[in-house]
Amino acid sequence: MTVRFFHTSDWHLGQYFYQHNRHYEHTQFLSWLLDQIEEKQPDALLIAGDIFDVINPSSQAQKQLYQFLADAQLRAPHLQTLMIAGNHDSGYRIEQVEPLLEKYQTHAVGVLKRQDNQQLDLERLILPIYNAQQEIVAWCLALPFLRSAEITSNQEHSRNSQDAISYIHQQLINIAKSKKTDHQALILMSHAHMQGGETSDSERPIIIGNEEALSIALFDESIDYVALGHLHKPQKVQHPHIRYSGSPIPLSFSEINYKHQVLEVCIETNATSASPVQMNSLVIPRSVELYKITGELNEVFDQLRALPQGAIDVLEQRPYVDIEYHTLTPPAPQLRQQFEDALPQDRYRLVRIVRVYQKNENDPEQNPSINLSPPTPYSLFQQLWQQQGYDTDTEVEKDFASLVQEAETILEQQLEQGRHA
């Protein structure tokens, strides 16, 4: 038997990029994805977390998702959409509209729930995938982002996060193996940072039990394909069948050169070849370009003037420009306006300017750069830590990131409780 599905993740619907709404870019991506679904007619679409950019997304972002699901079901009537919550999502939010999702053959797994005996209900995480003939061709083990508060307990196997994670994977895989037949595939979908994955600066650190990255040893060899979310660069993790699909659009300037894609995966469960899993990269067209301009001031002005000409009337369609200029001297008055004047008129959005001091050998303690980006809890902590005269400490940074994540989880739960009150 054969199962064919699309693997995608990290849509971050509703994202604001330096105060600019990216609704247009997401609309273009989803329109392209609908065309691919209509042409390829896959059995399933797997969305591996971070569907939204924030836990309380705008009505515009939610409408964008639900309209897509309705349109996808019309384009491919037997398509099933399976999605999990990522660390940016509210798991409760994506589950609370289950009756609506069922209408469009969509299933969302947002949180881990416990039965009356306080054991985790792992059965609800194992979802069947059907072909057009309504035969079960695969089982998807859908693991949302694992939060320490949800998975730890006073039981021996889950007193700390790492033990709980190992136990959940082991038990979940065992249950799935008991369900499958020889002609059905096993697919594991997870939102996590795996050891060996290449990161970008737009990904929020995931810290569970003081460990940032998980081991692929969690995945049993019986798993035919691992569909990962969280890292924005498309990549395999040590084995060809363990994959990050990556984000559909660049979420920071560090991702300019990423080849954004959706993975088309085909698994032949009765194949006798050594490679029963076939993957095809569907390259996503970039609807809005990003330009990173670097160099000394004269070089920066030359590069700005050399950018493509021609006005673009709609603001949302104009490319983003990031400038990083190198200098030994303080900025001249109205430098930003000079940059704006050098850009071709009515075509670009200048969203970021960073001054980087050139190295002065006579002043080794000179501050190397000034970043005008808005502060984050992590950057403020680093700044205060250094001001106190402490050296960089990886363990302390991990502990702080863990505390931030715990605070975000508590805030999310309070928001959810307030909405349900």
C-alpha cells in the first residue's frame, strides 16, 4: 500500500515583521499550497506546529487558517489535515474548534491530556490516515510541543522532563506498533529541537528540563518518517527520513538564503527496495524579497542605489531592506533619511539599521556593535548579566530560558482559563 502526504510547518500566521503585517505573503503561500494540493491530491497534509505566531492570534490570522482548510477540502475531497501545536501556539485554542475542523477532515492535537487515573491519554495522539478508498494506509503519531508542566508527575517514569519525554515516545510508539499492519506506515509528527539541527535567529529557544535539544534515539526504527517542526531551515537530522520541512517564508534576515519548501512524501509499505520512502521538495515561490545590505557607508549607498527600480504601489508587496553599516565614527544627523533617499522611490521598506563599529586596534574594549532591535527578555538578561561583571555561562542561560518558557506557559494557561471562565 502507498501513502502520500505533504509535510509543512512553522507557518507563523499573523506574524508582524518589524511592525509590518505579513498577511499578503501568507496569502500567497496558501494560494500556492492549494494549487499543489489540487494537482497532487495527497492523502494527508501534516502541519508540524507553530501554525500561528502568537498564542492569541488575530481574527485575521484565524480566518486565514480556517478559510484555507475549507478551500483545501474542496480542492481535494479525501484530504485529511493533521496539525499539532508548536511552542508559539495555544494548544487549547487549536483544539477548541474541533467540531469546525471535523467538517473539513482536519484533526488538531494541541495538548496532552490525562485520564481519570492520571495516566496520559496517548491513544488520542495516534491518528489514522486513509487513502481515497477509505483504507487506513498509515498511522500518524501526533506529538504537540511538550511542556514540562504537562508531562511531569510524581510517577516514577515522569518525575523529570527527560524521563517523561523518553517514556512518552516509548509508550506512544508501542501503542502505534500494536495498531499497524504490515501494509501500513508509521509517521511521527513532532514539534521539537533535535540535536544536530541548524537554527536561525528567529526561533524561540525550547528548553525542557534544562535540555535544549532532544536525541533522535527517541525514534524507534519502526518509524518510517519523522515530520518535524520548529527549525525554519529545511534539513534532515542525521537520517534522510527525519526531516524539518522548514518555514514557508523567511521569518528573519538570517533566513534570506533558505530554500523554503513543502515536502511531498510517498511511502511504499510493501516495497522491497532499500528506499521505500521517497521525498520531493516543492519549492515555494517567494512573494516578497528581503535584502541585507552590509559594508562601509559608501558601499552601503552604492548597493542601495543599485537595487531594482520601479514603484510598487501596495505597501505589503514591497521588499524589506536591512542595513548593517561599518564605521569608526558616530552616525551623521538624519542618516536614516539619507538611506531612504538613496533607495529607489516607492519600492522598498527599510525596516532595520544596525551600526557596527570597525575594529580599532588601539581600543580593544570598544563595543563592536549597536543593535537597534527591540529588546527581548533574553537579551535584557544577557545585558544585565554582563553589566554585573559575570562571564557567559551556558547553564545559567539555559536556566533563564527555562524560566521564561515556564512563565509563558503559566500566562498562556491563565489566558485560557480566563477565556473559558
